[in-house]
Amino acid sequence: MFNNLINGEWVAGARVSRNINPSDTRDVVGEYAQADAEQARAAIGAATQAQHAWALSTPQQRFDILDAAGAEILARRNELGDLLAREEGKTLPEAIGEVVRAGNIFKFFAGEALRIRGDVLGSVRPGVGVEVTREPVGVVGLITPWNFPIAIPAWKIAPALAYGNTVVLKPADLVPGSAWAIADILHRAGLPAGVFNLVMGRGSEVGQVLLEDKRVHAISFTGSVATGQRIAQACVARMAKFQLEMGGKNPMVVLDDADLAVAVSAAANSGFFSTGQRCTASSRLIVTEGIHDRFVAAMAEKMKTLVVDDARRKGTDIGPVVDEKQLAQDLEYIAIGRSEGAKLVAGGEAIEKNPDGAPGWYLRPALFTETTAQMRINREEIFGPVVSVVRVKDYEEALALANDTDFGLSAGIATTSLKHATHFKRHVQAGMVMVNLPTAGVDYHVPFGGRKGSSFGPREQGSYAAEFYTTVKTAYTQA
């Protein structure tokens, strides 16, 4: 039994949840405690009690703990990667890569704890000095999704602790194992009781307590647009700070002058890897007419080589969808695409069992062509390995279509034209832009986030994380 961590103690929950392997639904990864509202409030109370002392802890203390946590995560990359692949369905190489990213995040923010800067300025008034310093926000509630079960918690937990905040983490119900592993590592790294608390449980119960409790000073959330909007409303109502990372409908533009192999590789990675379950995935391929037919043919050939199988099996390119509900959603959108008149040129079939006969939530990646900008499959986030191609006349039409979305997280372009690449980077309405690269995949030391309906609030990751996890104080002194 894997319990919640509240005030430095491992506490049984009100219920138990079984963590199921989507590659083989007969396999139970483990049984994890489910906190109720009372336990969530107890975790908030522990974080509140611990906050003052942790805010006054030395940068060296915070560095030592975060660096130790990062070092252990990196040392256990294969073990933790196997756990991640087993509970979420990401292929083992991708899972190990995510674990490495999490370890590096903790090490980066260990260093940031030593680099919390301020300013000393002269006042416009004679004999008066001015100091500008950063202080922690206080108690921070973190609500994380299932698609990156160790990296996203890491990039929220590490800066929160580095800047002197205390934390209550509620991970996604589908993937408690990776979050529990982080909690265990931090606990053994020497965090004082109450500084970090893990409450696994339902969003409607545990998450709601985090939103409503006035002792929680800030909420950082990654997940759906609908939930993000509810979080924003709840935080505004009680004037709590909030940070939202939500959906994406990311475009990849392929121009006539693109290197075809580069374009196909980037598009296949962006749309299908991690089973398309990335907010940065590019599900809209906007292709100019001169290269369109060659690109579609090459994509269809590439898709024939993609192996759909157990996430932990060597040679697997595409693991399972995370669960039955997500698979049903993907299949529903494939049906919608057909009903709208799109042509399904490859894939789109559910696979009940892998080659070994293990039952799982498998889906062969799908590619639609002959789509239009207003089709639902080009407007709404599917969050699966379902990609559509839109034919356009030229770069200008491609750019306009790329920006014709309520989202603005990531965007890509495949081109050998410096002119078009430079123009696209400046004019596409997205928080992150990739040239001749997949739209998914960002470094751990630079800001992550988008525009429009994709994100709200300060950026995550890198030194920009200080904008959310600290507040600025200006102090005047008469000499």
C-alpha cells in the first residue's frame, strides 16, 4: 500500500485506488491511498504551520535537499522510467527521458535557490535607500496531469521549494506512482515535516479543498481548459494567485521548400509519439500544395513502420492510450472526422490486444487528409494519436491558418527558407516555436507556456518560474 504524505508521516487514505497498466490491464502497478477532504485540509494545515520556518531556511539547506533529490532521480532513471512507462503507457525510452528531465529540473532549481536576486537602488529622495527583494508566496497547491507524471510535478515542486514555499501536491488519479516516488525521495532527502505534502485523491474532493481553502495562497494547475477555467474562477473569488497550463491545437506548417525527410520525422514525432498525449503535440499539419501529395505519401509510409505495442517492450514506437475513457474519446473524434468528410488515409483502428495477447488500450495512429480549417478535428484538442492535414496555397495562407485557433501553446514550421523561418517565429501566435523540429519537446532550463486559451499567468520552468513562486517586496530606509 502506498500512502499519502501529510506533515512528514505516511497516512492511509479514506479509500484505495488500483493503478492499472494500460499496456496490460490485468497488471496492477500498486494500490494507492485516496485522501478525502479532511485529509486534504490536514495537509494544508501542515504546510501552513511549516511555511514560516521554511521561508527563512538558508539557500544552502534548500540547495542540499533539491540537489539530493535530483541526484537520486537521475541515479534511478531506469527504475523510475520503467514505473512511468508501466503506469502511463509512454514508451520506455520516452519515460526514461522524462525521468532524466525531472532530475535535471530539481538540480537546476537547487542552483536557483542560491541565485535569488534582488536590487539595491537609490531613492529619488536624499538619504533614503531602497531594497527590492523576492519572498515566497506561501502555501502553494499543485494540481498535475497524467500525461507527464514525473516531469510536470517536478517543474512545479522544485521551484516552489527553492523559493521558500510549502507545497500540497494533488497528482492525477491515473498516475499516482510517479508522484509517490517523488514524495518518497523528497521525504528521505531531509525536508522538514509539512514542507511537502502529497494527497492523492479525486479532483472533485481533494482538488476542491485546495481551491476553496484560504490558507492556500497560490494554485498551479496543468490540465483541461474546462477545469482551468473553474480554477481561475475559484481563485479570483478569494484573490489567490493562479497559474494555468491547459490545452493546445498546435500547428506544424510544411512549406514547399522543406526537406521532406525532416518534415515527416518532425510531424510523426509531434503527432504520434507519447501516443499523441502531449499538450504540445501538433495535430494540425498545414501543408502547401507544392509538397502536399509527396508529404502525405511519405507520412503514410512512415506510419507503416511505427510499432504499436507494450510500452516497455524494446522496439515499441507507440504505446497504449492511457485508459479506456481516453481511447473512447479518440475513437469518437475519428468518427467525427469521417462524418465531417475528412479522408482517413492511414490507421485509426483500436487494437484490443498486443501481439502477446495482453489486453490494453491500443490505437493505431490515424492520419486524415482533405480536411478544412472549420472541422471539429481541426478546432478541438483530441489528445491522442490523431493528426489531420490541411492543404493551403502558400506561406501566407499557412500562417493565417496556424493562428486561426483559440489556443497558442506551440507551433512549428518545416522549411529551408531563412526568410520564412524568421517571419514565422515573429508572427505565429504561440508561446513556443520550433523550426525543423517537433513541436513537442522543450529544454528544462527555459520558460514553458503559451498564449490565448493555452496558458494563463507567469511562465513555468527556468528562471522565469520566480515570477509565480515569489512576491516582490520594496523596502525603504532613511539613513
